[in-house]
Amino acid sequence: MPDPTWQSSLDFLRDLPGVPAAQANAITLAQARARWQHAVIARTSMHDLWFTLPGEDYPFASSVRVQTAHGRHVLLRWDHDRLAEEHATDSDHIDEMLDSFLERLTTPALICRHCGRPVTVSSDQFEAFERMHYSCFHYLFEHDPFDPDEECTAGGCPSASIGPGQRPEEPRDSLVEELIDDLMASELGTASVEVRIERRGPGIIAASFDANTYLITVRTESRRR
């Protein structure tokens, strides 16, 4: 069976006026068409959009799916049969979020702009770490002036593994817990549709508010000179 065209997928959705999810998906598909119709195949059902790469046959190893219900959209991206990322958003942010997911689908290897090697372990924070491995980002921007093999005061320092096997609890650990509570209750937190705040290591927090992710480091002492 030949792949569906973007127009045939749009026609299918528009012929379902009594299905709100289909109408929402039709708007999303029409908005993405100009940029993506020659790069990916758009497949659809009443409630889901499914984007695959040209030339790939079912079962598709890499794809992006958009599940729509009650004005909410959940985006899922598979890479080599592995669920690589998942994000929920609303109708105001679906176009921007779909663009970012399709960019990663069509360029599946996230390449660190510092060392030139693929990013896999920290791929979900690729943009937060300025398109680098966390360790590359850390040693470029956070670690100086410490010795590369010495644990610095930045939370989650990779050099911590060279020293003692377990870092003792310190004052900033309690500060991190307080900061997480404050972020959840903040104006940004309450105004965002999707909020995800998680610890990334001692004194380090990754906070996502809708499509924006912030990396926060807590220190209780100044850097040595």
C-alpha cells in the first residue's frame, strides 16, 4: 500500500466534523505542512497523528506520534524502537513542540557541538546543555578554576566519581528541596500547563515549564580563586 499524502490525511480529518480531536489534528497538520510535507510521511487516525520517515516500512523503528484529547496533546518520539522522549502540551504550543520533535526525528543523532560525538544519556536535556553532553558543558562553563579531576562546587560534578563513592549530605541539599517547592508554587509554575522539576544530582535541578527548560545550580560557598 502506498504511503498516504499530506493532502489525503488532511482530507480524512476534515471529513470528521463531529470529532473534536480530528479537527484539532487537522489544524496541526495544516500548520506543519509547509515545512514538513517533503521531509516526513503524515499518517493519521481520528485521534492521533503519526509521522514517519520516507522509505521506512511498518513496523516503524523511528517515528513521532501526537495523541490528542480534550484540547491536550501528548507527543512521543521513538528512536530505534525505543521511546526517546514524551511531552504534553496545549493547543497554543503544539506547533512549536511538534517542530522540535520532527527536527529530532529527521536528524536522529544528537551531535555534541563541542566533541562531535552523539549525545545519548543526557539527550532529554540536549537543549538545556546548549546542544552538548552534560560533561562537555560542565567542563567548559562550570568547572573552572578547579582541577579537572577535582570535584567542584557545581552540583552533579562528573569528577565526584573519582573521589569518595558517596558524597555526604550537605547544607545545600535542604536548600534544593525548598527550591523545588518554591518553583512549583511560583507564578511561572502555576501559570504553566506542563511542569516537571527533578533533581539531577547534588545541588542541581532541571526545571521544565511547558516548552522551556532551565538548569539551576545551588551553591552555598563561593568558588575558590
